[in-house]
Amino acid sequence: MLVEYLPPYRKMPDVYVAYMDSLRQVAISVPKIYKLLTSRTSGFDLIPFTKRDMYNEVRRQRGIRKGDVNAMIRYFEAGAKSDEKLFWRYHVSAYQHMYDLFWSYRRSQDDYKIFGNV
């Protein structure tokens, strides 16, 4: 009956993660967000995660933000601002791994128009 409270089974639903992120963007602390959620749901026992799970989610998001994949995405986003013909796409697996990265710059697209598939 209480299996969902065991650490391996606890997970913040995406709705709560998005809500927490929006409140953190306006500088509301995690304890205040947790208190707000408990007051909206009428009690601690109706929330399927703990305050520690919220802190773990914040730590996980910070780790993702600083990773190599995010550095690459920021690089392409900055490049797209200076080169409107920059094209790039990637896919994310079910395990949150990036694969099939493809990109082409203006120059490579112009070369392809001139020389074709050489």
C-alpha cells in the first residue's frame, strides 16, 4: 500500500516538475513550493513525493544543464541566430540519450547546390 513512498519508486510527475520549475523561475524556494503543493492538495499524504525528491529533481536539472549535450544545443542555437540557414536536428531516446545528430551550415548547403552529392 505504501510502496510508492520507497525511494526507488518515488518519482515526481511531469506536471509537478513543470509547476516547480515555473515557481523557481520567480525565486520561490523549494520548501515554500512544497508547502504550497501540500496546502493545495489538502495534505502531505496526497503528494506522491517528498521535499527531498524535489531537491533531487533540482540537482538533476542542474546536472543536465551543464552537460555536453546542452553545451552543443546552446552552440547550435547561438549559431542559428547568426546564420539563418543553419539546419540541425537530433533525436532523444526513451532513456534520455541523444542520437542521430545532423547539421548543415549555409556554406555546405551552397556547396551541395553547386556540386551535388559528391
